[in-house]
Amino acid sequence: MIKGLIKVLALISLTVSAANSTTNQYQSEVFFVGGQYKKVNNSTLFTGQMFVEKWTPEKVTQPLPIVLIHGAGQSAVNWMTTPDGRKGWAHYFINQGYVVYMVDQPARSRSAWHPATNGDLRIFSAEVIEKKFTASAQFEGQWPQAGLHTQWPGSGRQGDPVFDQYYSSIVESLKSHVESSELVSAAGVALLDKIGPAILLTHSQSGPFGWLIADKRPNLVKAIVTIDLVAHQSKTKLENQACLGESVLFQ
């Protein structure tokens, strides 16, 4: 695929919370990239666009910006704060002197979903979030390491204020991984065409998307960091190659 063009960024330190008691001053701006006009009956809609929020530190010390792409059920807010009120990863990178771009995936949150042009949506129930993310150790019959997931603040269950804050942030996502892949890769290319070379940091559902974008713009993707990759089952050859590429690089 793109061996030799992608370097794995060693993520500075994952003890982000300890370094984030204060945040350096930064300037915030928002814009949209990608998308196109489509005729629907007698009306014209703009669809496929992606919302971007850019944070620029008062003093930029890093040569490349970082693009943060959230996972399923989330939005750019995922990078700004934690459910228990601590500062998120975006603040950490600002303190390191990076320009940070955070996106809402197309057809998600502030990137408009149109029923006439986009596919069906899904949303995770509170029970699924408890079992798979916030209180995994409290449920039997899960994956072997589920019992080790004990660091979620609070009980991880409905009614706990931290859980309630987290679940309040959950939004609808496109049901089709193929549709998400196509929309994010197209909008990601548009973003890189606008801002130039960058580091891509993806998480969970968005894990393979970094490779899809890099396949189209190998000279603009300077590194890919993927956290908790979800390897999608897809009908597209390119997406399957992305998942395979990740396993080769990281295992």
C-alpha cells in the first residue's frame, strides 16, 4: 500500500490528564470541507461536507498539525474534554505546540445528515455503553481482558454523573461502515488539500480511515496514529487493505 510513506507517530505520552491542568492560549476557528450539491426531486441539497474546528496555539512549535478523527457515536467534543471534567487530548497537543484540527465525521453531529442523500443511522443504547466501554469488568461472559477495564471514573453505570455526561455526548452514526469510509476519506482528502501535510490521529471506528486518506494523498499524510482500531468487515477492497496494513504495522 503506502509502506515507506507512513511513519508511526509514537504518541508522546498517554498520561494526558496529568499534563492538562492548564492550557496555553489558542485561537479557535471553524469551517467545512468537502461535500457537493445534489438534486433531490425539485430541491438542491449540499451533502457530504465535514465540520472542522481548528485550534492554533499562541506559539506554534511543531512543524506539522494533527488531525483528530473521532470514533462511532462521538463528535469533535470527544477530544476537548472528559466526562469527569478534565481537559481532553486537544488541550494536551496545544500545550505541545501543535496546531490541532478536530472534525465531525460527515453525516454526524455538526456535519449535516440528510435522509434523502445519506443512509440509515444507529445509536448505542446505554446498556451497550455500560457493557462494552464503561463498566466492562462488572459483566460476565465478555472478552478475556474485560475484567481489567477498571479505570473508568465512577461506577460506569446509568445514574452516575460521569456516565450520564458521557452518554449525553453519544450521537447517531451512520449504520454503514462503507458509507462512512467513503464520506470520511473524501472529506479528509479535501481537508488535507486545504491545510497541507499533517499527522492523522484516528480512534476506534475511524481507525482504518487514516489509510484510506493516505492512499489518496500519500504526500500529505506524514504519520498515522490509530487508537483502539476497529477492523471493519467491508465490501470495499481498499478498506480491507487498510485494516491489513494496520495489523502489519502495529502487531
